[in-house]
Amino acid sequence: MTRPRYIIYGAGAVGGTIGARLFESGHDVVLIARGAHLDALRAGGLRLDSPESSVTLAIPAAGNPGEIDWRDGDVVVLTTKTQDTTAALDALSAAAPSTLPLVCAQNGVENERLALRHHPHVYAVCVMLPATHLEPGVVQSNGAPLSGILDIGRYPEGTDEGAEQIATDLSGSRFSSLPDPLVMRSKYAKLLMNLGNALEAACGPVGRGSDLYRRARQEGEACLRAAGIDFASMEEDRARRGDLMRIQPVAGARRGGGSSWQSLARGSGTIESDYLNGEVVLLGRLHGVPTPVNEMLQRVANELARSGAPPGSLTEADLEKRLAAV
């Protein structure tokens, strides 16, 4: 495989961290971003703040795939939220060769299915990467000693030379990355963890340790079993993480919250709950499994995003009242 140039489509928290670390280790990287973030990247580069340092990197940035001179050896790493995936794939289809490898480094399990409609070479990445993007031109990477764990495999299963090359490049760039022929098992396990994203966005960090999360996860596990979908256990996940990566403060400040929390903090107007809690709701309806907690969380998260409410606007008691009405 030709030494890849990495096109990071969505240079937010996850994409910005992956792009910055690859660029630091000597790889060709192009970031695709939009709005004020794109303007800041073009004007002053990407500032990556981490527990051990702050660096500003002059990484080339584009506003859309049509601005890129595509070439053999390019690898697209899709890091948008799932609600933006269809638009990103449409833009790629209009500008880039469909034969390029497309790597879905995203939460949820729907992106790969969407991508496979456009690209024959789709890879799935299980993303364990604590990072924050709230300010244009700035990304905080909170993982240490490594920035993240990014295991990769072909979708729907298998590995190949491409997966091995990408894993090698990531492993040389402050990540741990292994080729995993059954990487979707890990992605479904991550989906179960991400069922707490809406709770964290609505109630703050306390939501992740609540009884509502326990019940949301129980619904998720029941739906996966009813659908015959295999997923990695919590013990497997803990063993894979080990001591490779811990969430650490950056410049003395602790991380505010995960991806859904950040969507509300930025006032983006959208949130990914339709593809996290909503995935469980969908499976429940397909297989006859009740999912009242995830249905409530999906609705509440969307309402908060549409209204522009900040994270932590509700309490667990507020959500229990909403649950009683579902």
C-alpha cells in the first residue's frame, strides 16, 4: 500500500486529534472543516492542547472535498457526527474517487452501512478518544499517556493490508491501534456506553452514574441479544484499555463532557442521540423489546438541541417524570 495521505473529514474533537497526531508524526494530512473553525485553521493552524503540552500545527485545511486535489494513496477518515454523514458522503461522491478507502472513526453503528452504499472499501474504527472541541481552531486531547485507542477492521468484518497500514500509522502517532477482524463487536459495546451521552448532556456528568443509565444499558443489551448481535463484554473493554489511556486535565481543567455534551455546549442545534439511543429504539421496535428509557432520552436530547439549551439543564428527577409519560 502506498504511504497514505490522510483526509480527515470533520476536524472537531476526534478528527482534530487524529489529524494532529498523524501530522506530528510526519504524515501528510488535510483537514476538512467548516465555518469559524475552518477560518481559524486557515488563519493560524490547529492548536492541540493536551495534558503534557500545547502545540500549533500548520495543517492544510479545506472547506469541502471539492477543494482537494485527490490522488492515489489518499485515505478518508470520516469523523463527523452521524447526523452529518449522509451529507459528507454525498460531497465525497461528487468529488473523490469511490475506490478510496473510507474509515468511519465515529460513534454509533450506522455510518459504515451508509458508507458502504458509496464506497467498496469501508473500515470501521472503535473510537476510544477523550477530546473536546468548543473553540474555533482549538482541540483538547484529554487522553494520557496515549491520546486514544483506535482498533480498525474491514466492514462488515475482516482485515487486510489497508487496515494493517492504517493501524501501524496510528500506533506510531500516540495511539494504540490493532487490526481487528471483528471490530464491530467493540463498536456495539461502545454503543452501549454511548447510551449515557444523552444523560450526560441533559444532567451533566452525574448522569453517567445514574440508575437511568443502568436501565438504558439493560434495554440496549436486551435489544442486541434479541437481534442476534454480538458485542464485547465490559471485561473485554477494560482489558483492552488497561493503562494505555486515562482521562487527564488539560491546563488544570477537567474535561466538561463527551460528544453530546459538547453539541449542546456549542449550541450546534443537532445531537447524535437518534443514532445512539435511537439505534436501541429501532432494534426494540424491530424485535419486540420495550425501550422506554432510550426513547425518552432520544426525545429529550433532541428537544434540548433544537431549543439551544445548555448542557446540564435538567435533573435526573426531571427525566424520571418524562419517563413516566412515555
